[in-house]
Amino acid sequence: MRIVFYLIVAGSSAIVTYGLAWLIYRMSHRYRLYPKIRARDVHTRPTPRLGGIAMFLGIVAAFAIGSFLPQFSLIYADPGKILAILGAALLIVLIGVADDIWDLDWLTKLAGQIIAAGLLAWQGVQIGSIPIPGLIVIGSPWMSLILSVFIVVLVMNAINFIDGLDGLVAGVAIISNSVFFVYSYLISYGTSEQTDYFNLSQFIAAVVIGACLGFLPLNWHPARLFMGDAGALLIGMLMAASSIAVTGNIDPCRLNGQCSNPTDLLGASGLLPAFIPILLPFAVLIVPLLDFGLAVFRRLRAGKSPFSADRKHLHHRLLDMGHTHFHAVLIFYAWTAVASVGCLLVLLVEDWWWALIITGIGLVVCTILTLAPLSRRKAVEYAVQSADADLALDADVAAFDPLDAAAERFEPDQEPSVEEAEKAFDKLHEKGTTP
């Protein structure tokens, strides 16, 4: 029955978010509250970007409802953390909305993010310990504060960087937070229901899941409403806060193998399960962090600001490879699910090497699905190159041979799509079989 109370706060967050998102969508079109399309945008029609406001208000409503449930009384016993989370969320939403409207410079946005992260750490939402097999590493207060601020800012920007496809951030957040909720629920297992099962980390994860579920119907492709920087930064901040808060709920003996009762150990024997508290937050954010790291490296190497915009994010590359919008989003979901669930399986499976095998198989499948358009395009190119020259010219498919001069009709950065290539392949086959 404990899960019912989390369903209540998640459901309230989803309902309020959905209702307000629909209202904001209607008002945005009525008063033309949407920006012009930018060169790096994937969508082709002006779309409102104020969905983050609805998500924020849905989250605030869930926090308000949670305060009336006795099961969460210990969470609200420290009001400083709750007020810090809501205050930081409000600051982030204001910055995000301002950026969506006026396109703020990156230094202003970064300063606001640091202030919001500092507010969280100042009120106690900071890393308490880093579990390592055999010991628990606890840094100095200043080290804990600085590391916490860095993690919050990093995760906020990583989530914001992947916000380029309809439904991408909301779906990734639902998958990631669901896995993280199960993980934090498992490690909080203990004798006291209230102190262990009802904690801040799980509460935040449930609220974020609800907000994203409520927003996704209007954000699914083709999206009618975007969450904008306000929503993406908000989700990133809350996910970071949930990951940081869980460090205070870890029972050292149950992770480092020193419990007197073997049944108290999570997962199997061995060292790997003890690293899960460190690995899982990175696993659930593997796609955003990878995209963020590549973007920063790419821009610094070009002598640009790491926060400057471009059209070379992972989701742009998937589209350029030939994936449809829908397929690209599903591929992101798949990578996120495999990486995060794989880490979780280490805790659930007695022999953790089985979890590694299952995860490895999942990663191979994701790789095949990701690279499938390239294989198809290469097959078309080979078919065109192998065909008789006159037949290729007659079928008007010579341009799909990159070695042919006719291929110059395509721009250097705009290769033929998989759909175009397949049509050319069918045309070539039709010409070849026609007597």
C-alpha cells in the first residue's frame, strides 16, 4: 500500500500539468505567444514553448498535496529543503521562460543555474556520502557543497541539450525516474516504514514522473506545445536533486557487504553491486551526459562557447542518418532503458554477471537499430553502382551513387534520405525487371 501514496502525488502532478498545459497551449495560440523558428530547430511550424510553466505548477501542486499526507510528514519536517527545491525551481523556470522569449546570453543563464543549485546545497540538498566498497567517503562541507552545485548544473544542462525532438525529454525523464524510483525504494528497505520508504528522493522522482506523464500528450510528435528551457532545466534540476538526496538514504553495511545478516545485502555478493549508487545516476542520464560532453568538446575545439547553439546534437545526427522523428525518439528511449535497467538488474539478480550479459545484448540491439539506416543506404548505393550505367541513367538514380558526378546535386551537408534512397532502389529494380 505504500506505493499508493506515491501514486497520489504523481497523479496530482500529472493531472494539474496536463490541464494547465492545455490552457497554455490555447492561450499561446490565441495571443501568438510563440517564437520564430530557428535554423537549428527540427520542427517546421511555430510552436509555443511555455510548457515548462505548466510542469512547474503541476509539481508545486503535488508538493502541496503531499504536505497533507501523514506518510510524508518526515519529508516536510525539514521545510528548508522543500522551500529550497521549490525556490530553485521557480528561479530556473523564470530564467528558462526569459530565455525562451528573449534568448538570454549563456553567462546569464549559467549564473542563474549556479544560484539555484547553490540554494539547494545551502539548505541541505547536497551529497552526504559517496559509497565505495568497504567504506563510505564523506567530504568536507565545502567539498560537498561545490560538488553538489556542479552536479546540479551539469545535469540541468545535459537534459536541456537533448531537448530537440518531440517527446524526447519527457519520455527519457519518465524512464530514468521510474528506474531511479525503484532503485531508491529498494535501498531504503528497512524496519521503519515511514523513515525508510517515504523519503525525499523517491518523492521527487514520483512528482517528476507525474509532471512528464501529464505533459507528454501535448508534446508527442507532432508536438503542440514545447516545455522550452524552463521545463528541460526544471526536470534536470529535480533529477539531480533526487540523485543527491538518495545519498543520505544509503545504509553502508547493505552495500559494502559488512552486514551481519546476509539477507540484508542488496543484489549478489561481490564488489559490483556496491558501486551501483555511483553508477546508476550516470546510467539513467547516459544519453544526455554523452550529448552534453560531445557538444562541449566540439564547441571548445572550434573555439566557441560551450553553450553556443548548433545543429550537431545526437538527435540531429540520428535524423541526418535517415531515422524518422518517431524512430529517433524511440532509439533514445531504448538506450536510456537499457543502460538504467541494466544497472538496476545488478541489484535484483543474484548472479550479477547475468545482468551484464542481458545489458550487453540490449546494447548490441540498440547499436544495430541506431546504425540500420546507414546499412540500408549503403545497400542502395551498392545496387546503383553495380547496375548498368545506361540502366541507372534511364531510372534516374545515378545521383545516389556518391562516386558519380551526378551526386553533386545534393548539398555537402544534406545527403539523400533513406526514403529517397529506397524509392530510387525500387525504381531501379522496376526498370531492371521491365522488358
